[in-house]
Amino acid sequence: MLIFVLFLHKTVSHTVSFLSLCFKETDMKTTVKLRIKKLADGNGSYYLDWFQNGKRHYEYLKLYTVLSDRPIKDEREANKESLKLAQQIRNQRENQLIVSPNGITPAHKRKQSVLTYCEAQSTTKGGLQVVEHLKEYMPDKSLQMQEVRKEFVQGFSDYLTKNLHGNTANAYFSKFRSFIKRAI
């Protein structure tokens, strides 16, 4: 019985540390900077620049500006419009970084269903077993990656602990944890 209690304590402590890793609050303020890259033809292209988890990220906006000393009236109007749109996009990205503790993830990963992603990532028999248990646990089969919350991960961990014995629950949860880490 003592071994089972130690195993259960180890599983719960791994779950808690994983949850704190995935859902931790960011202490440092991340600012998204709007910059202009000078192009070969003399015009400029707007892009966003920010640091996230120690890595530098860029997003090119496909918005352009005329970088001449004396732009004509039409060019000035177009420059104002593109600058205004670029600033709106910058504000949206900064709000996304503030709201999401893990930062900005690509849209194709956010909108993909959890089951589809896990099925694509599972290459071993153990991975396929995790997907089967995930199908049994999930009340909503169309749950998207962007909708995964702390309660869902904790609930799946509890489900595995209740329905499986010994190291199997721990191994399956570790596999699920690796799926989620790759998705983030």
C-alpha cells in the first residue's frame, strides 16, 4: 500500500508541476514592436518583432509604405492607412500575448482538434492507447487546442489514475503531456 501511495503522490506531483509549467503566468511584460524593413525598391514593409520565452519572433504583415523624402498626397494617404492598420494588428498581437500565458501559437495549431492532433502525433502503440483513452474521456469530441484548460488536463489525469493501474497511468499521462508540449 505504501508503494501505491508513493506512486500516487509522484503522479500527482508530476501533474501539478506540469500544470504549473503549462499554465504559468508570465511576470515580464512582453511588448510587440512595429518595425519597418527597407526593401530593395526603396519602399518599406511593416513587421512585428517581439521576445517570447527567450526567443525572438517576427511576423511580416504584408503592408507596405513609401519611404521617399517627398511623398505625393496619394502616397501620404496610403502610408497613413497602412500605418493605422499595422498599429491595430500590433495591438491585437500584444493583447494576445497578455491574455495567453504561453504566448502566440500558430493559428493552424490553435484551431486543430485535440483528437486530430494527438492521433497525428501518436506513432507508437502507447500513443494510440492514449488517444483511445482520450476519446473515452472527452465529452466534446470537437474540442480545439485553444480551448484546452487546466481543468481538462487535471480531469484527464484523474481519469487515467482512476481507470488504470500502476505505472500505466503515469506513462500514458507522460505521453499526453508530450503531445500538449509539442502543440504549445
